[in-house]
Amino acid sequence: MQKRWFQTLVALILIFLLILLVSAADFIFDPFFKYVGAVAFPLIGAGVLFYLTRPLMHLLEKMKMHRIVAIFIVFLILLAFLFVVARYIVPILQTQFSNLVNNIPSMVSGVQDLISYWQSNQDVIPTEVNETINNITSNLQSYIEMAMSFIFGFIGEFISILFALVLIPFFLFFMLKDGEKFVPFITQYFKKKKGDNIRSLLGKIDEALTSFIQGQLIVALCIGVLLYIGYSIIGLNYAMTLAIFGMVICVIPFIGPYLAVTPAIIVGFFQDPYMPIWVAIVMIVAQQIEGNLVSPNVMGKALHLHPLTVITVVLAAGSIGGLVGMLFAIPIYAVVKTVISHFYETYQDAQDSDYDSLI
């Protein structure tokens, strides 16, 4: 028992020393990190598509299709989806977004008039408050433009990066074609019991990623459709643009819905003072349908993550990595949690035998 803990402590010390040496010799590893950074986005994009399209490929294989033929059909379906989006959805989004940007000056003017009216009807206002209000009013348009740029700019950047990287189809093809060969390739270098242990670990990681990626994207798609239907019913301007923004942001667990509804409430306020109430009602209804019908059937409790843990991880990742960190925080945490849990279970099962322990 003491020997095992000593070995674990030595291994941790060696790992931290290795990290220290790597950070001190970054000029040696800099080309490697640049290479990893260059392939990170296409690899992540292909990985997401892999988990989304793999069930379809397996379904086609069950219909006695050859794997290459099944992959070809999957690619045709993806191309058809991209064509529909580019042909019918993107032009509407461009028009609505242009109209929204062009309408920003009138929104700013309305806010300035409201503030001026409020100031003229106040008897006693401290000088500091007046100066603050005047400063905000004079820079209001730039603030709103910055906020709109932050809110909507990343969508175009994300889509452009995703579809501009020509490596994604190649990565996706080989992931679909040779995905099952990865685990045997790794385990062939270990003895049978250790190989089975590693196979079990990789299977758990694959299950966790599958549950999150497929579940979260299906949930986000359902929320986007519900928001578009609701926004269209209440007559909210730029309904499709705001619904797609909400769909993308809702990929972020728990915090996403609150961020998703903010632009819709702002736009609704300038359209009609009562419109934000209807927007909030639409979001609440969409959240209730998603929380009670969609999520339990799609995601269930596969990740076994406590809501407080999810909120903490998302907030911490947001402060470190911004929006990208918030998007990838939960899957990374789920993988780390799976690895640690597996090592702990292995340690518990191997107290009487060191043969099949990974620690």
C-alpha cells in the first residue's frame, strides 16, 4: 500500500518536472505546438462531425452497404445540408443582419431621447451621475456596436473557419473509415489485462463524448427551432437571426439560454416596449419544452455532472478561454472526470494485484 502511494507520488513529481522542462525549453517544442494549433480546428470540426455522422454510417452498414459507400452517402447528405443552408438560410440571415446593423443608429437615438427626457424631469441629480450619464450617452452607439460585434461576430467567424478548412472532410473520411482501428492500435503495445483496461477507458471516453456532442447539439437545434417559431408568432424582427444566435449560444450549458435571450430582449424593446415580455415568455416556454421533453430523452444523465459543477466549470473556462473555453469546458471536464474515475476504479480493483493496474 505504502509502496503504491510512493510510486504514485514519484510519478506525479516526474510529470510536473516534465511540464517544467517543456515550458523552459519552449523554443524546442514551439514548432510542434504550432503544428498542433494548425490542425486543432479541422481536427475538432471533423471530430464533432464524426460523432454526429457515425450513427448514420453504422445504420447504412446494417443495410448491407460497404463502408466506403456508406461514407460516400454520408458526405452527400452533408453536402445537401450545406447547399440548403447556403441557398435558403444564409441570404435571409445576411438581409436580417444588415437591417439590424443599419437600425443601430435609430436604436441609439431612441435611448438618447429616453435619457434626455428622464434628465429633464428630474429635480435633483448629482453632478457625478449627470457626468456618467452624459459619458454613456455620447458613447452609446460605439458601445452598442461593440456589443453587437461581439455577439454576432463570432458566429460568422466560427462558420467561416469551420467551412473554410479543407482538411475537415479528409479528417472526417479517415475517422469514419478507420475509427475502429484506433483502440487496437493503442492496446497492441500492452499486455492483455492492461490492454483490456485501456480499451475500457477509451470506451468510456468515447461514450462520454458521444453523449455530450450528440445530445447537446440536438438540444441546441430543438431550442433554435422553438425560438424561431416563437419569435415568428410574436412578430419579433430579425426572428431567424436571433433564433440561430440562440441555437449556437445554447450549446453552452446553463448559461447559454440567458446569453441567447439578451439580444432578442434588446431588439424587442426598441420594437415595442411590451415585446421583451413576450420574448421572455417564448424563451421560458422553449426552455420548459427542452428541459422536460428533449433533454431527458436525448441526453438523460449520461455525463453524471451536477448542475453546480457545470456552472462552475463553464464560468472558470469563460474567464480563462473566453467563449471558446465555455464551449469546450464541459466535454473536456467530462473526459478528465472519466479518466480519473477509471483510474480510481482500477486502483480499487487492483489493491491485491499490480498486474492490471494502470497506476
